[in-house]
Amino acid sequence: MAKKVDLFKEMSVLGRQVHDAFEAAAKSREVHDIQQELSKSFKTISTKIGQAVKTAKESEKSQAIGKQLKKVVKVGKDQGMEKGKELTQKVATGLRELSGHLAQAAAKLKKK
């Protein structure tokens, strides 16, 4: 006689494991190091942009460079947002696929 499978218990266990994995990843040393490096990089970029803006205010030629810099920053920001949207779509697709596989597994288990 086959052992009865409690699908909700199995899904709960899977959910806890996924949660624990994401939590461990978020708290990992590598993620912390990346956060620190990004923070340091953004501070450096901010300082350099501030210096560039100050320089841009001081001469016509520098003002033209400042305008170009603002355009570059805007393009970078727009592209970053677009890449973020693409990543969100890819993650959502992956989650839908996982959900579909879980649904198929559940259906097979129900037939047994």
C-alpha cells in the first residue's frame, strides 16, 4: 500500500526551503560585499558628477560637456530601468513555469 502524500505539506516545505534559500542568499557575505562595493561606487560617481557639474558651470565649453554628461546619465538611467523591467519579466516567467510544473506534479499525484 502506497504512503499517502500530503501535497500541501510538501508545498509548504518547498516554500520554506525557497524562503530560506533566498534569505541565506540575501544575508550572504557575497551579497553584503556587493552592496558595499555598489555603495562605494555610487558615492564615487556622485562625487565625480558633482565635480563635473561644478566644472560645467565655469565655462561655455564645460557647460556643453555638462549637458552631454546629463544626457549620458539619463540614457544610462533609462537603460537601467529597461534592464530591470526585462529582469522582472524573466523572473515572472520562471515563476510561472515553476508554478506550471508544480501544478502538473499535483495533478499526477491526484490521479494516483
